[in-house]
Amino acid sequence: MGIFDFLKKNKKAEIIDNKILETEENPVSTIKHSGKSLNEIYAEKLNNVSIENSDKIFDFIKIYSEYIVRFMGMQIQNNYSPIAAYEKTDGQIIGYLYIAKDMSYNRSIEEVISDMEIEFEKRLSEKTIKSYTIYYHSRFKDNNDHEIAKKNGDFNAISIKYKTSDLSGFLGLRYSFEDDHIVFQGISGFSPEQNNFILNTQLKEDKDYFQERVTIESPITENEIGLKIKKVNNGNVGDMWAGIFGFDRLSEEDGKNFLIHNAAYVFIQETVKSNDEVLISEINFDNIIFRGVKTTNDETRTTYPLLKTDIFIDVENKQINEWENINNLEAVITGNGRDTFGLTYFATDYALNKEKYKTNKKLNIELSGLIYHLEISIISESNTPDGPNFSENFTMYMPNKELSEFGCFDFIGVLEDFREIEVMDNRKYEGFILKVRLITNEDYPDFFTIEMFVNKQNMNFENLTIGMQLTGLFQLQGQIKE
């Protein structure tokens, strides 16, 4: 997962020749079907739905038509999460969805489907529901293989696991990717008329289709000194590289290979730091450092960029969000700076200093930032006679609504100094190291002022002037003062 998914490509979808009308703003889909079902072409290759049973299964599954259409609409929106729906004893159909409390922790598709099945089997045995369906993406290809799709090339169909008192099994709704379209081919084993009935189902615009939701929460423990340790399994440093090279550069066709090449280059460098668990290698470009971390058994590797700074403050840490998906080598830490303001930062030295972080609440932390987007603030132009009014020295920062778990902040700051640098000795990756005041304190000028790096691609203006008011989004990084 990148913290931002700027590279995501929205797909239009169609069923044969007719399109699903779908926009990001309006998640309700209207589906039209031409009647040219591929089942006509592949009638001799019906899967596990036998001809004599197909009518009975259709009569049952059609009560879930809205959820079949809803799941197709989710795919168009690039949402591949599994969903479910069940039938209450009074015939009402209820949607069932697992949702993550925040972006940092989630469960695997296998775990979610298994939990759904366990829960629904319990309800069936207790006779509190009459039937259930579970929807996910699979390898199904007009055969009996309904294994979960896990990698590119596996995504062939929507599989529907169903069960009622006298029916159980799987259905497969084949699809294919053609240019920027998803082509849906209808449910294998159903006639064109049956598929038309289901796929022409209209969704209700104001209906909440997921009346029952289960929240996925990360396990949190507290250690002997009162630090909370939260497990994260969805941590990723991908967008830190976009902070260095620019989002436009990494969205190019060779962007992924470019990052892989750079990571490999970091790991062939000599070890500069180590402990019993990890080996650290680095490449330095001015104060920009590309750091590689690998376990001594070479089982886990990770790389990330950082901005080295001499600016530090005293921080009292409150919680460590430890990334178990990176073998606990990385973490985002939350605490208070100068006993006053809140901080959440990616600890660039966590692999090396894990024990120090876990056994000391109060540490001197060098803080710096990678800017993902930068523009000139015009907040002072919004002043009115009735207020509120903002001065040209107004500063603030606040956790980004979607990305706070990763240490990302929206800010308005005053530029106190800057200098231009090149990364990788290549002007294509040039940018600026900025000194930005984030909190204005008349009695303490450097109360909270940090250095940040911005790639020119991530700026929407060209010229910097000391004293100007800037705004944007940045990733806060920190490490224990050496």
C-alpha cells in the first residue's frame, strides 16, 4: 500500500457491449446487458451448476441480485474487499461488511472469508438466518477452481459462495480486463435471460447496503513502562520515495523498476551500522540518505529515504505502532514534543534502536519532514471584518484525516530558510531543503521549526522567498539524537 494511491487507474466497466454507469462520486450502478451472454458461446462448458439444478439455484440466488451488482460496482471503484449478505427469517436481505478502524491494520481476505463463514454457519445452526452468500475475487475460469485470487493473472471472476437449508456451493461470474474496461460475462451456468434478470437489477440510490458492519481493530498492549504497543500489518514506505523523486516520476511506466533498481543499489553498499538483529547500509546525497535495512539472516529487507537534520527536541513517546508486516523493523511513534504539542513520526532508526524506544519514554528526537505536496498559502486573504482573521505569520499543523496513522500532517508554515540540492547527482531529482516554522511562539522562536525536503515536482509554484507562508502535506520522520 502506498500512503497515497495517486497511481490508481479508474476503470470503466461494461457487460459485453453495454456499459455500467459508474462514477466515484455516485457509487450506485445502473447495469444494462445486451443479452449476448458468453454462456451462449460456452453453453457446452457449464461449470459446477448442472442444467437440472440451475433453475433452482437461480430462483434462490436472485434474491441477492442487488449484492451481486453492488459487488461489481465495488470492483469498478478498485475496491476488491470481500463482502457478504444473509437472509433473515422474515426474508429481509442484510449486507455484511468488515471495515478497518484505520488504514494501519487490516485482515487478510482468507481470514475475513473464514470468519464470515464461521459466523453464518453458527447463525444457520441457530436458525436465526435462512441463507447466506459471500462474494470475493477468484481464479475461477469455467471450472471448479474457486480459490481466492492473490496475484496478477489470478483475477478471473467473482465467486459467490452460497448456502441455504437445501442448497450449497459456488457460482462464478467471469470477467476480463480489456484496455481500461472490465468486461463481465455473466454467471456461468445461467441462461442469458437469467443473467439479464440479475445484471439489470437497479440499485437504490439512498440505500445503505451494509447494514451490519464488523470493525477490524489492531491489538494494543502496554509494556512495563506504560508505553502502548500497537500492531500494524499494513505499513508501507512507498510514498516516502515519491517525496524524494516526485509522484509524477514514479507514476511513469518504469517507476516500479526504478525503485527496485535503487533498492538493490542501496543493499550492495557496505554496512555502516549494525546490531545483533540488523545490518544497515546507506547512500548519502547531501543530507538525503537512502537507508537499507536487512536482518542478519537476510530474511527481511526494507529501504526508505530520510532527511538528516541536526534539529532536535525533547519528546515523550506514548505509543509505538510496530509494523509486523516488515518483521517489526519499522514503526510509527506517537508522543508529545516539549511537553506541549502532539507528534506522530516514522522512526527512521527503529530497527537499530528498538529497545531504546521500548524502554525509554523521554528521548531527544531529531525531527524532519518529506513534503508530498506544497503550495503558497492564501489563508490571510480569507480575512473578513467579522473574522476570524489570520496574520502572515499564522502557523499550524494537524494530522491528515486519512493518513494520521502514518505520521502525515497538513500544515501552514512560515519559510525561514532554504537551499537547493540535487539527489543522485541528477537535476531531474532536484529539490529544496526548507526550514519551516510550524508553531509560532513569540517567546521561543524555534519552539517547533523543522527542516523538510521537497522535490520540485511536488510543488505547484516555482520561486521561494524567505518569510512566505506555505501550506501542504508532509510526512514527519524522527530518530534518536546521535
